[in-house]
Amino acid sequence: MTIKELIQEKEALSSEERAIMSRFGADFIVKRQPEQLEGADFINAVKGWLDERHEDDAGYQQAKKDGTLKIQRAVDLPEMGYRTYIYDLYSNGSVSGGVGGETINDAWLDAQRQKGGNYSYGTVDGQDYYVTW
């Protein structure tokens, strides 16, 4: 990539991305864009992750058995406002580290808590999910 191309990309960064760059003293940042899985690949990735974490959760195991475990892509719930991000930080032309985080609509999440029931949300290898049982 040429200097001109780097300058153009830097100028195209959002104010949020510029703030991240400044906060961490980076010369430049690049957002990682993990491949998004579809269909059964997505379901299996999330289910495998949750199965390990909920192996002793009777409610989760019962929902799997009953077929009431509902796995959704977070992007399919725009009102949730959930997204994760990871940026590689560059200083002096080399990767100097990385930073990541998430955003969520807190009012939406509070409403889910008040409804009761069990849910989980997060990301598995860049696959943002929301699961209920």
C-alpha cells in the first residue's frame, strides 16, 4: 500500500476509530473482518461454544433435548444493537497490538432481563449471537 493510499484510508476512519487510534497512540488501525458463517455452520459454531459452557446447566440441556434452544445472529436483531469489533493497532509501520470491544442497547437488554428466562449473547470467532432457552 502506498503512502497516498494509507493517508486516504486514515482520512476515511470514523470519529470512533480515530478516538481508538488516539487513545492507544497508534499511527493507524485496521478493523478485522472475520468471515461470517451462514446457516448450519453458524449454528454449529455457536452451539459448540455454548455446549462447553453449559454442560452442567439442566435448563440448557433440557432446551436442547426439547428443541426450544433458539440461536440467532445478533445482526438479525437490530433492536439489540449488539456488535463486536477488533482492531489491529499499527505504530512505526508494524502491528503493535490489538483492541476489541462490544456495544449493545442497554435498554433492550434490561427489557430481556425483566422478561425472565435464560439467554446468552456474545461472539464466537467473530460470529455475534443471541440465544434463548
